[in-house]
Amino acid sequence: GRLGAPTQGIVVSFALRAAELAHEMNAVEVSNILWGLSRVNFVHHNLVDQLMARLTSKEVEVSPKEAAMALYALARLGVGDEDVYNSLSDVMIARIDETSA
């Protein structure tokens, strides 16, 4: 990846803490973290799994913008989960009037 050893340690610490808090996050926080991980090309499977579960839970309202951002990030990270992709795509389709390029 693009991270050097000292910076990677910080990202690992962040990922571990974010995984602890994932169950409390809203859709903006989840999509922002996924986007940030994708920018530094860092996959922390436990965290990504928890964030995907949170985004697709009934407890969180996801906007088309957040769905698009999460889909983009997951694709960049090489995470392929058909159920998550379908769920987030459904958000965008159901609220197509709010979806912009």
C-alpha cells in the first residue's frame, strides 16, 4: 500500500477502535471510514465486515450519497459482497431523485 510502517500503525490502531464503535455509527460515519480506508488502500476485514453489517442493518438510514460513497470505497478495497452491493444499490434506486453523479 501507500502507507509507510509508522503510518500503518496509526491506521491499525484507528481500525481497531473503529471496529469497537461500529455498532454505534451512523451512515455518514460508516461511509466516511470506508472511503478513508479506500484512499489509503487499507483493508481491515473485521472492521469492513462490521461496517457493511451496520450499513445494511435496519437501524441505520442510508442516503443515496452514503450508499454511493460506500459502494465506491468497497470496490476500491476489492471487497465483493453481492448482498451488500444489492442492498446499497437498492437505496440508490429507491431514492433516485436524490441520487446525483
